[in-house]
Amino acid sequence: MINIADINRFGDELEQSLKLRTHPIAVKMLKSEDEIPEGALRPRRDNGNHLAQCQAFSLSRRQGTTVAMLRDDHWCFAALLAYGLEKKDENDEFIKMVANFPMFDYGKYVGVLTAPLQKAASEPDVVLVYAEPAQVRQMLVWIKMSQRTLVTTVFDPIDSCAYSIIPSMQTGEYRITFPDPGEQARAAAREDEVIFSIPAPKLPGFMEAFSRMKDMEKDSPWPHIVVTPDFPRPDFYAKQFKKWGLETGPKE
């Protein structure tokens, strides 16, 4: 188990290092209402209204709100089916047509809790980072350089509330998900951001990779734009070029 104080601190560091526009989200699937922390927003109970799950994500990452979404808080069918809060009726033509996304077993969970990673009160099941492509690339660099692995993803243009959470929890692997059209229309997801999912089993390694790589990046010429020949390069470029018998710098 990861220390909660370390998780909260990592949320701050990740947001500042990547210059994220919104908070990383800690997502925890709830097995009991007893797991809901005091002060968490329950939309139906507290405000007398309902939210789509993507709107709960938006409240957590934009306003810093801890939101608990149980069955009666939802206003979109996708999350209800995906999180196993409703049974999939195979005889329902509409459901057969649209509900082909990953799902948890019916009854496994009673709801989902979201909070800014900086304020998470318990260890999340998965962390969602809404980021621009260059920021996602930077996280992929950390993973590749420190963990010697690549991230693979099968893309679906819809049902981001399902795909951003369930595959990562089921496989324990990183994932990239496009916010779906509903998330853009109803939850203010931008056209230039994607969702990077970090499953809980990967979080310690990701935190270690972050710590190792951020110091190395201080000496890198990135992300300055250079469109000149013979541009400044890190030392390992010149060493490799020398091994290959290629020029490593200006001729004397």
C-alpha cells in the first residue's frame, strides 16, 4: 500500500512538473458506502440533481471536488452499465447496440469516488491525467526510459468513462483514452487533451520514474524549438555518433 501523504504530494509534483491545466484525478471504485469520505459530494442527496460520470470527473479535476457517484446519482446509461451498477439486458435492442464497452461484474461495486490526487483520502484504483499530447509524450518518455516498456492502447471514440478506468484496473496496464463527444459537450473536455490512465499497481514505479527523469531533463535542450543545423545535443548523442564514425561537432 502506498502512503497517502506520498500520493497527495505526487499529485502536486505531477501537476507542477507537467504544467497540467487541471488536477490529476484519483479514482476509487466503491464496494461499500462506508468507503465514502466525510464531505464528499453526493449529487442527488446534496444538490437534488444528477450528473454524468464525466461531469463528476470535471468537478474533481477543475474545482477540486470529491464526488461520490452511486446508482441514483447518474444521468448517463454508460457508467451505470460499465461500473456494474445495472445489469446488461441482452434482450434490449438499444443496449445491445450501444453497450459493447468493458464492464465490471454486476453488483461488484456500489459506486465510484473521484477526487483530486492531491486531496485523495485513500489509495486510488487508477489515476486519470487529462493532458495535452506533448504532456502525454513526456509521461511515455519517463515510462520508456525508466521501466523499459512501451504503452499500447486500443482506441474507441466513445464511452471514455468506461475505457479510461476498467481496462487499466483489469489488466494493471497504462492506457490512453480519448474523451468522448459527450464529455466534450457536457463536461468541458478540450479537443486538445487526452486521458492517461495510471493503474494503482503501476503508481509506485511511475512515481519512481518521474523522480529519476525530472532531474535528467534539467540538462536537456528540450522543449526549446531549434530549426538550425548542428544544434546543441546531449552528450550521449555525440558518444554514439563517435562509435559510428560520424562527425560529433564543428570541425577545428
